[in-house]
Amino acid sequence: MKALFGAIVLLLVVIAGLGFYRGWFHLSTNSTEQKSSATITVDKDKIQADEGKVKEKVGEFEQKAK
């Protein structure tokens, strides 16, 4: 059970790192004297565009494999 939890956490960290690297997620902060806030923005259009590119590459790979 401990190994499964560790694997899930590692997978989430990899996805988050890839997401920030690819520009899927953006982190912005705002602070005043009394309060600080952080906002994470998800760029769904960028994710869908990258998903389309991956599907195209997989299709090309399947054609070459046949």
C-alpha cells in the first residue's frame, strides 16, 4: 500500500512538472501587507492542442508499425 501511494504521488509530481514546463499551468501570486494569495491557472486550450499533437504522432507511429 505504501508503494502504491508513493507511485501515485510520484506520478502527480511528474504531471505537475510537465504541466508547468509545457505551459499548461501558471502560478501567480499577489500579496499585500496583511494577506498573500496564490492562484493556479489551467490553460485548457494548450492541453487540448498538445493532446492533438500526441494523437497525430501516435497515428504516424501506428502507420509505420504496420
